[in-house]
Amino acid sequence: MHGVGLIRFIVGIIGNILSSLQFIAPMPLFWRICKKKDTEEFHPYPYIAATMNCMLWILYGLPIVHPDSIILIIIMPFGIALEFIYLFIFFIYTSKPKYRWIIMIYVVCELVLLGVIIVITILCFRTHEKRSMFVGILCDIFGIIMAASPLSKLYDVYKEKSVEFMPFWLCVAGFTKGITWTIYAFLDIFDPYIAVGNGITALLGLVQLLVFAYYTIKAKTLRVML
């Protein structure tokens, strides 16, 4: 391995490290939830979306779908384990029964959907190119949903003029991870599915960070004025 291929491998390792940081980022939030025994105004949607996203990228990186892409799935089992732990904690401590139903229904639906996708991928698509396209598009869709899920708090942020319940470190990790994997997609062998999904993820992460910066600066300015 040398030249651009080596650079691509190194960027992939960095991408995996940043992906692991994205999975770890919510830990302080869930420590807070465990201490207070209440999920407050936080939503479970980012962790539901992340679970499906991880499972799809594992499928995409398997040799039967997209050969020579094992680096894409190194960290994903770790991610899935953490997302299930987060959802379990959320399930226990949420004060809103509807969230318990949402978590149960969505997780079951995701597992069923994953099984259907695997069957369709193997039986309906005979070449790696077609399998990569089918699974890659789904990875992009769920990756974008995962990246956009913190925006579910945007209305609350606007209404309360506060970013207290916006997962800041999750936004930071998503933004940096998105940039790194987008760079990876353009090195050596272009991968449009990694590029599109992560490019949009980086853009959404930037939007979320700008919102966070705006309301943080505004709040500090108000405190100074008062």
C-alpha cells in the first residue's frame, strides 16, 4: 500500500476514530439522565436513526456487497452496542410513555426492515455494483436522517431561545466525521454513496453548530447587557 491508497487508508482510520467519538459523544448526556432519572426534553430520535445507520453501513461494507471496504465497518458494532444502551436508558427514564412506544416500534421495524433489505440485496441484485448502489442509497438516506435528527429540537431552541437540550457534542462529532469520510470518498477510488451521505451530514452538522453558536452568543450578550 502506497501513495493515494495509503492516504485513503489513513483517512479511513481517522474517520473511524471520529465515528467512535460520535458514538461516545452522548455519554455525558446519558450520565445526566441517569443522575436525574429523567430524560427531560431530550428526544430519542438521534439514537434510533443512528442504530439503523450503523446496521446499514455494516451491510454496505461486507465483501458480498462492496468488496475491499472492511474499514467502513470496523467501528460500527461498537456503535450499535452503544446506541442500544442509550435507547435502553432512555426507555427506562423517560417520563413520556409515547417515547417508550416509539422506541419499541421503531427498533422492531428497523430489524425487520434490515432483514428485508438483506434478502432483496442478495436475491434481486447479482453484481457488486448493483448491490452497492441499492444499499449505498439506503445508507445515505438513513445517514442523513441521523444527521438531521438533532434538528428535531430546532423549534424548541427557537421557542425557548436556548440550546440547553440540543446535543452539542453530537453535532460537533457529526460535522467532523462527515468532512473526514467525504474526503475519504474522493481519494483513490471515488465512492459516491460515502461522498453524498457524509457531505450532507457535514453540511447539516455545520447548520446545527451555527444555530448553537448564534443562541450561545445571544445569551451571553443578554447576560452582559443585564
